[in-house]
Amino acid sequence: MQVTDAVHTLCVHVGSYPEVYSPNVYLIVDGGEAIMIDSGFPDGESVATRLDFLQCLGDPTLKFIVLTHHHIDHAGGARRLREATGARVLIHPEEERLLREAAKRSAAGSADERALWEEAAGVPVDGPVVDGETLSAGSLTLRVLHTPGHSAGHIALFLEQGKVLFSGDNVLGLGTTAIAPPPFGDMPLYVQSLERMKALDAALLCPGHGPLVHQPNRKIQELIDHRRERDEQVLSLIGQGQGTLAELVRVIYPELNPRLERMARGQILSHLYKLQAERKVVMRQEGDDFVCALREAGD
């Protein structure tokens, strides 16, 4: 799909992917040069479809494959696309570290999961991208913003011409994104990153998953409000005696699909870490659970 004169997206549906929307991969093209934002999964169909799409656009020179973060669905296909095109793979240094460590953590997963992470961990990285750096394709300028939250080294990219924001997974086309607890994610930094993206006053937002967002600031403000409301809900429940992470998850997500329990625990734990950093709650770990209490005035 052509998004603007210079921006294209090609979302390849992956049947085994558990979510509604498979990852979006974007291509910025101008003057016979191109930049790819994220690479999608490493399966043969996804990679071949993206290479075919490049040919359909006149086979522009793919200069860079820029990865917003290290997760398999965004970084997994980079090695094979790099081999086929000669493009340079760029990623934030913190995300490169997480990418290498992810394969080690996947050892306990299924054979399919291990294979995917091993493929992603083998992605050659040709250089880092850091906050404020700019990349060019033809006459177009793409600016890098370090936007931690969903992941510690997560980046967003801003196309100056047309004010197009590529948000990675910090903003999705529908719903909210998962923010893992430290050290993998960071809720306070996530809210700061949302504020920073909102300050760009983008005309169009291209998310990591789902449909385009045509009112970026409205969407971003909704996400900021949602996180603030969740903070208040957690504080209220703790004040009412829901004093453990398990109790909070049970009350906040009363009809939770069991396969989403780990993600739900991570979401609430991220808020608890944020509230603890703000000196609003105290918590301690007891086995697999966390015990929480409101911080007394003066503590």
C-alpha cells in the first residue's frame, strides 16, 4: 500500500502469529534510493514478498534497514534482506545487546521459538543509530528519536518531509502496547517518550502494527491518559486492600485469557515500578508474587 508519495507499507500476514495484526514494514523511496523501517519475520514468504515489492518499485538501492527494536517480528528478517540487497542494518546499541541476549533466554521455549530467536540473534549489525541522527534517501531526511518504553533502546523515526512519524511498537494502530517491567521496558520512560512524540505534531503516524493513525496527537494523548488512569486505578485498589500483584491482575483483568496472564502481570508490574519510583507505593517480592502498600506520608 502506498501511504504517501514517498512512503509504502507491506504487511505480510503470518498465519502462526498470535495477534490480530502482523508487523508493519515500511519503505521510504526517493531518487532511486530507499530505507526500510523494520524487517518483519524471517520466514521465506515474508522475505520474498518484500523483495518482490522492491522490484515492483523499480528496484531502488536499499541503503538501510533500520530496526525500531529487537523483537523477532521487527528484526527477524533483517539478515536475509541484507544478504539479498546489500543494505546496512542499523539498530540502537541497547537493542543490539538485547537482540544477542534474547537467543540465550529462548533456550527454554519451543523449537519454533528457539529457531526464530536464533535467526534474529544472527542478524549482522552494520552500525548503531542514536538519538538525533539523520538518514537520507534521495532528497528525504529521516530523523532518529530514542523513545524507550516498549523496549530499552526502542527508537522512533520522523520523516521531515510530510511530518510522518514511524512509532514502532510504542504506538499501535489500535489498542495499547505492552510495556514490560525493567530491565526490558520502562513505564516512566514510556510516558516521556509519548510526550516527546506528541511534541513533533506529526501529520501521520505509521505504527508497528495495525492501521495508519491519521490523528497522531489525539491517539498519543489517549495513550498518555490511559497510563495515568491505570496508575490511579492501581493506587485505589491497593488502598482498598488489594495488596498483591496477583490480586491486582485478577481485579483489573477479570476475564483474562490464560495465555495473556504473563503479559498482564508485566503490565501491572510496570505500573508498580513507576509508582514506586514516584514514592507512591512500596513493594517487595515474595516468591512469584509482589506485596504492595501505599507509601505513608513522610516515608
